[in-house]
Amino acid sequence: MIIGMDLAVVVRGGWEGHCPVEATDRYVAWLRAQGTEVVTSESLDVYEDAGLMGRAALVVQCWTMGTITAGQLAGLSAAVHAGTGFAGWHGGMIDAFRAAPDYQRITGGQFVHHPPDFVTYEVRPTTGHPVVAGLPPFTVHTEQYRVHVDPSIEVHAVTDVDGVAMPVVWTTGWGAGRVFVTTVGHELKDLEVPEHDEIIRRGLAWASR
């Protein structure tokens, strides 16, 4: 499924409530099964390793909240701008580094709010893009993210929030790099929903260099 992806860098940490190691391990195993070399890091310092980042076809990030230094962000930004893919889910991607608007420019969106309780809601694919093509609407019971997004993103799945079609799955670009985001993924069970698991796998494949 991932042709020519030689190296993926998986960066995980931040708030432990999103189970960054356990969640990413699910896709580390899958990437390795595709023949991909995977380097995992529990430190954002990996973003300053220009040699490693320059070789990476894909960065998968699960790092909720926290802070990122100027050097770390510059390294990530440069790698993606040069063509390294960047992908992730939920708070590990769009509730990271709240005080770094230049990071939010890369992801194309930012978490704003969710109800205090879990909500059962439908995720509705809306395009024929490869990350969602042929997939039916599906239901999850989890946090329902409200997000602010860059109008230049391409939205591929939505959910209804107060009468508004709220983006759930989108892609965007940063220079030559492809960026994939899904807002679902608070718990491990959210990654096990078959349609959502398929979207993530496709998203990793699509984003890869």
C-alpha cells in the first residue's frame, strides 16, 4: 500500500491521556508490516535532526499540548516543506503546541472545544479523495471536536455540530509536503472503528513522500 516509503519517524508524547505510545504502536506495527523502517521518538528534539528528517518519507505525530522550541518547530517545518509527509489524529496533531501559531499553519487547523461528555455522532465522507473514497458514513462515541481551520484545507469528512458541517478529516499542504488530519482518536477504541482505522492507514499512505 505504501510504495517507496523507506523511513517513517513516529513522534509521541505530551499529555498521557491520549495514550501516545499505545496509539502509535498500532500504526508502527502496520508500517513495519509494509516494509517501512520506523524510528520512534519520545522527544521533540528529533525534529532538529536534519539528516534523519531529510530521509523521512513521513512523520506521524501524537503529541498533545506541550511546548515546542523554535529550533524544533523550524526543523519540522523545513522537513515538511521539503516534501516529508506529516500525519496524525485528534489532539496529538491539532491540540499540540497551543502557543505556536506557526505550527498551526502546517496542520491547517486547531482544536477549540469539545463537550464535557462523550457524544455519539456520525462521520460523513464528502469527497472521492483517496483517504475516504468508497467509505460509508460511520458512527463513533467519543469526543466531538470543534475546530478552527484554514479555509485553504480540503475537507473530506464532516460531522454535524449545531447545524454546521464541522470538518473531521482533511488534507492540506506545506510547501512540497502533504499533511493529513483526522479529529477522531481520543481513545484507542476510536482507532479500532474499521472505517476510521482505514482512513488513518490511507492518510498515512497518502501523506508519505
